[in-house]
Amino acid sequence: MTDPITSASSAPSTDPGPSDRGVSDRGVSDRGASLLRARGRWEALDATTRRALEDRASTVDATVRDRTRAIIEDVRRRGDDALREMARDYDRVSLHTLDVPRAEWDDALTRLDPMLRRALERAARNIAAVHRDFLPVTTRSTPEPGITVVRRPDPLGRVGLYAPGGRAAYPSSLLMGAIPARVAGVGEIIVCSPPGPDGRPPDVVLAAAALANVDRVFALGGAGAIAAMALGTASVPSVDRIMGPGNAYVAEAKLQLVSSVAIDAPAGPSELLVLADDSANTEADADANADTIAREMLAQAEHDPDAAVLAVIVSEERVSSLAMRVEAALSTQLASAPRADVIRAALAARGGVVQVSSLEQGITFANRWAAEHLLLLVGDAVRDRTLAALRNVGTVFVGASSSVAFGDYMTGANHVLPTAGAARSYSGLSTLDFVRWTTWQEVTPAAAAMLAPDVACFADAEGLPAHAAAARAWVNASQSESGHASGSASGSASGPGVDGTARSGDTHRRFARPVYDDVPLYDPKRAPVALDLTDNTNLWGMPPAAERTWRDMPVTQVTRYPSLYAAELKTALASYVGTTPDRLVTGCGSDDILDSAMRAFGEPGGEPGSVVAGSEPSFAMIPIFARMNGLRYVGVTERADGQPDLEALLAVRPRILYLCSPNNPTGALLSRELLERAVREVPGVVFLDEAYAEFAGVSAVDLAQRVDNLLVIRTMSKAFGLAGLRVGYAIGAPALVRDVEKSRGPYKLNAMAEQAALAALRQDLPWVEEHVALAVTNRDRLAQALSARGFSPLPSHANYVCVPVDHAVAVGQALRARGVAARPFEALPHVGDTLRISVGPWPLLEQFLAAFDDAVREVNG
């Protein structure tokens, strides 16, 4: 929605447009033009038509350039006097003050139509929510021991936003600029908007300024406003960056002042590319798709006669039926469109419905065209692949119901987007545009001594002897690190001891929350035995590269804090599971993430929002975590087929729904259909525990990347053999994982664990895959051996076997007496007593089977 100014100017056509009341309606009455500039196969179009569609870069009239330059120089010389004179000449108003008092914004908000106010408030909330989730964070790198490089985002001190006025008032654009700036922490936000006949910007602009909580509003428009914000005057403070759409004079002023102030991406007329295939199966579906495409094209074309709207249809047919339907739908809808003249001019100049033979051709074309908006309408089977391949685009709208109009106003994504092919190098407006980055670096004396020879060699080669001397000064530096204060705080405390215990003589006092009276200590009853098959860890040991890394860890990895949020490990894990780092959170085991996520998404203190529901049997820590966080746990027995009773789970309206796949302890896989239904219908967040996913070969990570309320929780304790190092992670929407990150706090993954995990991911994946396969083979072999003994093991997709056994607790005790441990479960629903046996190397399982035979005979006779 960049530069969406379409109303006719109320000033003479030679007016340099300080008020920015709109662009010219050039060409809008040319009813003799054909409906579309281009139709048919792309490769069959003539070169002139193809160039016209691809080259959307606007050319600036020499008169606009010269008059803009004169305005800037006038403001530079005369400041406020020049601005008042421009208001008289171009806006026909006399301004006693350029500053609009805050009381007038508040009055405008009070007078606003209630329905419009509600819509603006909802948009403001969503914009704030989205941009909070996309806030940049401090990152730290340690390329070698003793070298630390940190990159920190610092908010800009003051920014200026331009808001069009007159008949082209766009409060949405003001919200899209001001709210991300406020979220980013900008010190001061000022707004310039042209004055109307009463000397004030439009009420709707002032109301939006009040909602966005900007700091100052000035009744200034056009190139003069841009010059004032860039250069500063007695009334208008200079800013660090200027954002916001405007007419040709506004855009030109930004470009001419770019040496004085940072600006946003060059703005041009609105544009839309629809990438669609012939995947509709019925005539009704095809008609619906065609109607959708036509609606979206007309919606963008009504912005401006220079708007570019193009539908690219993927079809092997010589003449695509979908393309023909789109052309027909355009004609039908245009007949009743209120802004038909503007739309008709845009379609005739830069509109088209063209065909390509393959989806790959369509993707290549889309990346070359680099649209401001792209509507993606392709089959489910290729949607994710296509979305991943689309790199040069302002924003993508996925699916027919994802109208561009929703993004323009209400989804919270920013509608200030690059146009005219600028998406090849620019992105949409975000909090990143309102920060600058401070980088700092620290080199310890020991590291300096190691760096010195190579740096000196470099400097000598470049003919910089002073640089070389500065480096060589550290060649003989002490190899011991300089001491620094630890930063730990200490102090005295009166009253109870600082550890929360009572003072001497007060042995009966308690300080825990009352809810802790009902919180048990988790106890898996794992007394040491020679062969422990109770915890489902990797019994083949630690991956070799991880073991070497852990064993050879330099002392600085232990004496210094680890990375704040394990950014390097996130990147490696993202590559492993097929996602992006912003969708990952790490923790001290998956338990840490489960606990933190409950704290983030549960609402303690009663209903609604306090219920954690879980399908039982499952992980015993879930009800404990729930109670620890002041939440109410509701367990629902699974169905006889081993699947969750989703109807009963949904009936309790859980804030958090916990599911496990493969299930612990049964090893059953969760139905994908049930999971997708749970995600659709649960009122809160679904936690899917995938601790054993590698052994199942099935995961819901793909679903977690398409929805906003699914957190897939994984671990490196099982397949990767790093249980003792406690490495857990979760995948979900960026907003979800960011909130978990806030809840868990920094430094939750120790440096040794992170480095070992990195080594395993980078070097040991073949080893992991080999031992996962061995575990699966031995799991099935163990199940067969138990079946041959007359038992009926439950089908397992994990690295353990759960087998019904009469008097399982007694059998477990008899096993322990023989130096072997398996985990007993009493009275599992629909199953009865069971033993869960972790899978490992076959000689260990043979040892278990011999002890098991003896134990069963001892207990059952």
C-alpha cells in the first residue's frame, strides 16, 4: 500500500504540491483503451509490452526536480517563514502556529465515528503485536576463544513520519509508521500532514496520531515538510530518519535530502502480482478462484492509474481456462466498480493476465518482477515449496482468503512496502528501520597474543607499519586472562534468610505459595543398577564429534557466560529440522521449555485461561509443571485405540493442550487428522511433545510453520545421546517462541552443552541416523522376542517397547534384584500393568531378556 494517493488534486496542475493532495488523474478517462495491456502466454508477448510490464520505475519530471530543489533551499534559508508562505500559496491557509496541540488530536479521536475508531484500535493492536514479535535482538559471536563480537540494536533518537492529507488522508499509513517506531523504542516521533481549510490536518489523521501516541504533529505538507524534518527549523526539529508515502514532490524531496537524513525505500504506485495454478478441481472452484483474482486486481488498480496489476497463471494448456475466466471476471466486476475510470486506466497501462508453462517459470518471473504484493494461489502439495522459493517480494498473501486488503489494514503486517522492483533489495517497513546497530568487540590478552602475528603480517602486506606495531605489542602478552569483577551481587537481608528458609527458631514457617502444598517432587525411582533401561536415552553413547568437543572444551567456555539465547545452535537446529532460527527456542532440556511455555501462555489464578489439559497416560511432569505455575491440570483418558479423546479435551476449553507423539509410555503415534483438528479448535496453544520423533520418522514441524498456536517440543537427549547435557528445543511461530524465550530467560543452555550439540549437528548426523536405525531394528527385534514368550507388546514408534505384564511393579523389583531396571506402569487405561523397556545394543537386550524370564517366573510362578 505504498504511496496510495489517488484523489484528484485541488491545486492547479503546475502546483509543486506541498500539501500532497493527490497525484494527477492522467489517463483515467481513456475509455477507448483495451481492458488489459497484456494477455496470453508471456513468451508470446511483444517486446514493447513485456518492457512496459516489467519496467515500473517512475521517471521524475525535470520541473518536479527543479521546484523541489527550490523549496528545499527556501526552507534551508528562511525556515518557518518559508513554511508559512507555502501554506498560504498552496494550501490557502494562514498558519499562526505550525504545531498542532495535543488536545486537538484527542478531540479528533473522541469525535471519530465509533465503528471507525474500533477498526483503528484493532489495527493498532495487531500492528503493535506483530512488530513486538519481530523486534531485533542483541547477538553475540565468539569466532575464537577470547574474541567476543556483539551487535546491539539501538533505537533512533527521533524520526519523522509523513502522513498524506486532503482528500487522500490515510490513517493506516500513519499507524504503520508510528507504531513500529514506538515499539522499537524511538525517543521522539513527529508527524507532518498537510493542513485543510481550517489549518489542521484531517481529523482521521489526528485521531490516528493520538492512537499511535506520537509526540508532535505539524500542519505541514509536501516537499516543504520533508525539508523541515530533514534540516530542522525554529519550530520543527530535525530527525534521524523520514518515513511515509507522498506524491512526486515528497518522494523527490526525500531523494534530494538523503545526504542529510535517512529515508525509507523509494515509493511508487501500488502493484500486485497473482501467481496461480490450474489446481481447482471443479468448475465452481475455478470460477471462485477467477473471481478472487479479479477482485484483488481491481482493488490494487483503484489506487492509481499507474498501478501495476498482473496475474501469472501456471498452465500447460495452450489457452488456460483459468486465465479466460479471470479476464471475464475482470470485465464483469469492472462494470460496477466505483472507481472504474482509474481501474480501467491502470489495466490498460500495466495490467495483464498472462500464462507460463510451469510453476518454476512462474517463480522465476515473480522473483524477477519483485512485486510489492504477491497473492499465491497454488495447490497444497506445492504451496510450501513455492513460498520458500519466493525471495523478491514485499509481502506474500497465501491462499484465497488472505486478501491484500487484510494486510493493508488489519493483520498487523506492515503495508509500507517496496515497489517498482525495489523488493530485490529492500524489505517492508519494520522495527529494523527504526534502529541502528552498535557493534562492540573485546579481545582478551591471551587472544591478543594469538592474533598478533597474523594481524601484523596482514598490516605489513598493506603497507601500514603502525597497524603492525600495534598488533606486535601483544605478541608477548601474558597468556592468562585479565581478571574482571564477576558482577555478582551480595548483601545483607533482615527477616527470613535470603534463601527463603526460616531463621533459627522458626522451623514451622513456610514461604512457598500455597499451591506448592499439592506439588509433588518428581521421582522416577531410578536407583542405580548395572543395566538401566528406564530412561529411553541413547545406550550406544555420545556421538564422537560431540564427545571430542565436550572433552576438549577450552577453559574460557566454562569461566565465561554462555551465549544469551544460543543463537548459533538455533541456526544449526533450524537447518536440521527444516525451519528458520526465528521459529526456534532452546532450553535446558525439553522440560525447561515445557515449564517456561506454561508460564508464558497459562493464566494463573483461576478460569478462564488456567486449564492445562493432557491426554493420559503421558509424561508425568505435565501436571507437576501445571501446578508449579498456578494452573489447573485436567487429565483425559485416551481412547481404546490409543488416540487422545479430543472431544473431551476440547470440552474443558484448555488454555494449553498437551499431546505427545510418539506417546510416552505407549509408543503410539498421534493421528495427524486429530492434531490438525486440535490446532484448529483449541482456544489456546497446543504443545506437541516430539521427544522421540527421530525414531518415528514423522513430525509436525511443517504444521508448526503454518499455524500460530502449535509449539513442537523436541530434545537432543534421545537420538543424539546428550541427555546429561540437557539440550531441548521447540519450533513454532516466531511470536510463540519469542514469548517462551522471555519466560525462560537468558543463559539457560550451558556453553559445554551448546558446543557439543553444535558438533553433533554439524559432524555426527550420519552417526545419529545409523544409531536411530539400529534402535528401530532392535526395538522390533525385542518386540518379536517378547511376542515369542507369549506377551503382546504395544506397537511402538519410539526407542522403547511397552509390554503388558501382570504385576509389573513386582516384576520390576525382581528385575532390579538381578541388576536390571525397566520402568513399571500400573493400570494403564485399556491395557493394565506394563513394563517400558528402553532399546539399546542387542547384547544388553539379551541380558534384559534373560533377567526378565527369571523375574516373571519368580513373580508369576
